[in-house]
Amino acid sequence: MRLTNFSDYSLRVLMYAATRDGTLVTIEETAAVYGISRAHLMKVANLLVHAGFLKSIRGRTGGLTLARPPGEIGIGAVLRVTEPDFALVECFGADNRCLVTPRCRLRGVLGEALAAFVTTLDRYTLADLVLKPEDFGLAAPAQPIAAKPARRRAAQAAS
């Protein structure tokens, strides 16, 4: 079994957006990070926005950000939206013409395996996949400078 590139790219886009921790990301930036076609990522992002996983901010300074916290975005839910089907073999599809389907035991075995696959994915969220910015070759976010106590600032200003 192999997931489609569309699902793969969807998970990558979500992982990258999660890493940016609320900072807007662009299609161009994401395409450059992964070396993926910008046109393909536009389609991916559009579906993820419509499915409620990403939020799109329009305009010159716009971009994409997660629509929900990473812990609320289930991996199984993402794949259910992005995969066209989970038809592992012909008999799983609507146009099944296999002669042995009524007596075949393979369908049950593969159905059980698919159920285990999906059950495993449902145990994980995007929060389980979040990486550090450095993992993408990005600089770590600057640490906030500790503010000086108000009295010390006032004393320095008076001197």
C-alpha cells in the first residue's frame, strides 16, 4: 500500500505550518523547503483550507497557518480527506468484478489490516509529528529578551 503524493504533501504542509508555531507560511516558502511544485502545493493547501486544517490569510502579507492546535488535527482524519479511497484490492471498490469475491478470504484479511492501519493513524495527531525549525534548515526563533524590572529602568532613566 502506498499513500498518494497528495496525502504525503498534505502531511508535510501541516508539519511545516505546525513548526512555524502561528507564523504565516507561504506556498512559495513551503515549496522551496521541500523542493515540491508550487502548483501542486496550491491544490494541497486549498483542500486543507476547505477541510478546516489550515486557515488562509489573503493579501500581500498573507499566508497559511494551522486552523486548530496541532493536538486537534488527527493524522487519520487528514488521510480520510486527502486519499481518494482505501481500496487495497479490486474487491474493495465499487466496480468489483472478481469472480471469487463471494468465497474469497483475502478481502477479510486485507480489511482487518486496513482497519488496524487506520486505527493506528487515529491514535496520532499533528502534535506527535512536530519538528524543530532547525530540522527544516530554518533559524531557531529568537528567545525573548527578559524585560528589566520597572524600578531599575526608572532608576537608569533618572541617572
